[in-house]
Amino acid sequence: RSRYGVEEEMRTKCPICRARIPPSKEMVSSLLTYRAAKQKWEDNKKTSSEEYHLACKLVEEAEEDVGADWDGVTVLEDDRKPAVVMPDYIHKASQRGDIKSVLKWISANTED
């Protein structure tokens, strides 16, 4: 227990203005991914499977991290370069173990 009465909720607030800190892009991305996975299981009517229950748990945890009062728009700005979107064929190649294609794509996307 903190001697100054700092609660868990205070860690998500700005220490200067006490306004709620918006979620990062990564947090929002993971939340949307987990929601999509959960929706996929619901669409396939496989709501009794272990994977569905895992997806539900991940959605709940991500929603806790993002916060219940998140407006759905505001995210923490990132000054770094924008993320590179991985094409679907590269994702499938990585699942197949086709490391040559993946490495070729990675080396083609280096701009330094």
C-alpha cells in the first residue's frame, strides 16, 4: 500500500494535469485484433471452443488496459516512422516456414 494513497487508476493519469492518458496505437491495435478474432469465432458458431474463451479473455484484458471511457478515436501520438504493413502472403509464408520469402520482403523494405 502506498504511503501517499496512489491508487492503480492514478497510473493511467497524467501527473501534471490529472487527465486520462489515451491508449497507445499498439494497445488499440491489439484490442481491435482480439475483437476481430472473437467475432470470427462467433460468426463460425464455435462459441464453446477453448479458442473462443481465450479470445473473450484477451478482449476483456485489452479493454481493461485501454479503459472503459476511451472515446474510440484518441490515441497516444508516436513520433517514430509509421509501421510497415505486412502483406498477407508474407504472413502465410512465415506460418509455412518459408523463411526465404520473409527475409526477401524484410530486406526489400529497409530504407535507411
